[in-house]
Amino acid sequence: MSFELVRDNLARVREEITRIQSVEGIDGAVCVIGVTKGHPADAIAAAQAAGLEDIGENRVQEALGKRDAAADVPVRWHLIGHLQSNKAKLVPGNFAVVHSVDSVKLAEALSAAHRRAREDKGYDNPPPIVLLQVNVSGEGQKSGCSPDAVEALAHAVAQMSELRLRGLMTMAPLIDDEAAQRKVFGDLRTIRDRLVAGGLTLPELSMGMSGDFPAAVAEGATMLRLGTVLFGERQR
């Protein structure tokens, strides 16, 4: 994959982030996560050469194969897709951030996996950062806990010493309606602010993909999960 392609696309994204923040009167760093789903492993090297330090994958098995193929590329790995509890054991040592925790069951599985890795394998990395996935739009095909359930889930996860709860994640409907996109992202920010007022520390808002990241930035996103806008159309 062309380094120049990714570099130029990333520059345009960062310029758009700066423009939107200026218009909205907001500031703060925005982490751009390069989502390489459907792209070959050389996309990771191209992204890192372009200045991206964070790579995201939706599927565990695809991510593990690319990690092996790009083992010498220094990036931070994010798992952004749905994770089954029985695959939580694959997270320690492979993913620094999990964006898709949506139940106490999954959080407990991740916590236990990290504890076992630390005790049985001498694993000394810090606990994974976790974000709670919230199905703000209420779409049946989307994963995530309901907005009504997130407070109880957040307080439960915050008590797990083998995890580091740092924020929330959501996805907007796949429609070309910026007002609707902003409504979903703004609602997630409101939920986060309410939880923070209740004593939790949640600096991260993971929201915004290639088709709706401008709306996410306008509503205060701190993490963007971008694939097509950086790497072009998926190769498979």
C-alpha cells in the first residue's frame, strides 16, 4: 500500500479535525485510529510511516494474523469490534484498548484473562484500557448496552482492578444525515458527562467512522475509528 496515499489522506483528516474544532469552539487531542479491516498487513506499515500510532481491527483472528505479519511495526492495537467472552483470553498481550465492552460478563472475562496472563505467564503489561459500547441509536443489529444500563455497567467495571475503564463508544446509524449523526454522538457525550458527575473518570469518547467523523468531532470525539477515508476501499 502506498505510504503517500495514507499520508495525504491523514493530513486531510487532521486538517478537517482542526477546522471543525475551530468552528465549534472546542479543543483537545483527537486520536485517529487506522482501521485496517479488509486491507493487507502492509497497510499497517504505511499507516505507521504516515504518523499513525494506533491501529484498530474488528475481528480478533484477522488482527492476530496482521500482528504477526507486522510484528516489527511499533503501533498500539485497538479491538473495536464485538468480542465474545470466550475470546477474552486472546486480548492480553495483543490489544492495548478494547472499545466494545457491553456487559458485566464480558468485563469479568477480560479481567480474568488479564489476571491469568499475569499470574501464569509472567505477563507484566498494564491492564487493558476498556471503553463501554453503548447502543445509543437503539438499532437491533448493533451491539452495545442500552443507555439505561450503562451506569450500572460503568460502576461495576470501574471496580475491576484488572481493567482500566476510560470512556464510552458508540456508532451512529449508517445514514447521510449529519443532524441525526450529531444527535447520537451528542447523546453519548451527555451520558458520559452524567457518569463523570457521578464520580467516574471517563475522558475518552470513541465515536466517528469514515462516513460520519465530522459530526463526531463536532460533538467532542476523542477517538476516531477510520478505515476507508485513510486506506481507500477495502480489498476484500
